[in-house]
Amino acid sequence: MQPKPTNPYLRTKIMTASPEELRLMLYEGAIRFCRQAREALAKNDHETSYNGLMRAQKIVLELSTSLNHKVAPELCDRLSALYTYIYRRLVDGSTRHDLPAVDEAIRLLEFEKETWQLLMKQLADGTGGGGGKPAGDRVGDTGAQQTAISSLSLNG
């Protein structure tokens, strides 16, 4: 199976995004794939739901591995535990065809996305109080860029 072609506009957007914007794009992609998978699962289309949940799992794994534990270890430990939980719920949704597990993962990802957007706004307004960079962020994260490009392809 050949990889799907990537939208050149999307590729440029990803490659030029700040680390903060890139993380937001990963949240948005994970949520979108979860919703697609949930819809497919409700229709008993297990192959499509599996594909969507696998893509969401890859994104959640990237969110977890891109945390910088040197900057804010306690916060990163909590986020890592949350991402592990979300990942497990996505696996439950995929292996057990568990709609409530997928719904919970979506709710948690949406909450994290909203929280991230608020933090980005506070940093832009100068009210973040964290020295200008989000605690879980890692500058120059090509792994996140590669995950975003492969996960957010033209046909995704």
C-alpha cells in the first residue's frame, strides 16, 4: 500500500508552524480522526474505525514523547499519564469496538486542545507567566512535524 499524497499547502503549514501551533494541529488531527473512527464504528465499519483510531493513537504517542520533562517534570508527568490513559481508551475503542471509550478520548482531547489554546493566548498576551514557552514544549521538533505530515495527509 502506497502512502497517501500530502497536500503541499498543509505540508508548508506544518513545516513553518511554531512548536505551539504544531501541537495544536496535532490535537486537532487526533480529534478529527477519533470522530471519523467513532462514526465508522457506529456503522460497524471496523476497518475504517481501526484506521482512524490508529492515526489518533500515533498522534497521542507523539504528544506524549514530545514532552520536555526537563522544563516542568511534574506537569509533564501528569500529561504523560493523561496521554497514556487516552491512548489506552483509543486501544479499547479499536479492539473492543467500545464507543464510550472513543467518546471519552474525544472529550479529553478536546479539553486538552482548549487548554492549549488558552495557554497560547495567554503567552501571546504576555500573561502566561512562564517565560514565553509552554512547559511541555520542545523547540524544533521534527518528529512532531513528521507525525503531523503523515497523519494529516490530503486524504486524511
